[in-house]
Amino acid sequence: MSEKKLTVVFALFPGVTQLDFTGPHQVFASLPGAEVILASAAGGAIETQGITFAGLRRLADIPGCDVICVPGGRGVTDNAIHDAVFLAELRRLAGTARYVTSVCTGSLALGAAGLLRGKRAACHWLWRELLVEFGAVPDPHRIVRDGNIVTGGGVTAGIDFALTLAAELVGPETAQAIQLQIEYAPAPPFEAGDPDTAPPAILALVRGRNEALAAQRREAVKAAAARLATG
């Protein structure tokens, strides 16, 4: 990789959770000399949660990168882990990258690509145990590093992940300056952002709302793991 330019690639797919990558994108785009690329298997445009992101590059057209990052979202199990082209490009770009990373359920895509065997990894708390199907070791921490694999927990952990990696890429002073510039000083109105601190009734409510999706995701992950084992 060129020493003059830091290349960060976000590997996107239909149904991605936009905050999973727009938060880290804000951080990485602020790094001196950085080129931040949004790409997908087909390129062009993707739609997610009523927002269209256009002008995406094709993953196949990117020769390499310093950081490859896979966000999460409903589309991980609906699309990404079933897309052979997407997974093949993840594996190829991971082979060129200094850091292989994810946010939220993006770690399931890394797992489906065969990049997490024997590795500790973070994921959204609802889906963390699904990592076991790919030979990974689920880790409850907000940011998890195992070798050059760096994974963030659910959605908002993406900003923490990006600032942590920024400190390693360009130094802690620059990372802190970016944090101040974006005024990242979380002060949530409720202690409900973690299953260990959320009121039991709220935890039960969220689990109930995701019950049908949980069954679908388990089947999708099992199918992807089976393909990986025989591929």
C-alpha cells in the first residue's frame, strides 16, 4: 500500500444499517490523507432504511486497502452472507489490509467469509452467539481486537471503534482532535443501551420484537456456515 494515502473501504450491501458505517465514516474521513471508499458487490446504488446511497464502487475494482470494514444490518443475513461474490471480495481485500474490521452484525459477514476462525469478535448483543457457527469466539466487549481483526459491538459502537483505530493509525492526539471536532461526548438519556443495564421489561420487549427475526437469522447463519465448511 502507498505510504502517502490511507485507504479505508466500507463493504456495503442492501439492507445495511446506515449508522453502522456513517458514524465511522465521519471519523475515517477526517484522517489526514485518507481516502474513504463506499463499495458493494455490484456498485452503483443501494437502498437501506429509506435512504439511497449512490455512486458506490465495485469491490472487484478496488485493488487493495489499509482498512476493510463491514457494517451490519438486516441485510447481513438477508443478503451479504448469501452473496458469494461479496464474500469472495471480502476475503481478497482482507488479504491486502492492515486491519480487517466490522461494526455490529458485520462480524457475521466476516465469519461467513471464513475470516474469524478461532478469533475473538464483537457483535450486536442479540446476535453475538451466532458467531460460534463460524468458529469465532463471541466477546461481549464494545471493541474487540484479535491480531489484525478489530470488531465493534452494536451500531453506536462504530464511532468508538473508529476513534480507537484512528489512534493506532495516526496517533492518539489526532484521534482526540477528531473526537472533539465532532463533539462526541455521549450522555444518553436512559441507562437502556446495554442488556445488563436496561430495565427487565425493556429487555423482554426487545427480545420479543426480535423473536421471529432470531429464528430466521439462526437458519441463515447455519446455512452460511455449512457452505463455508464445504467450500
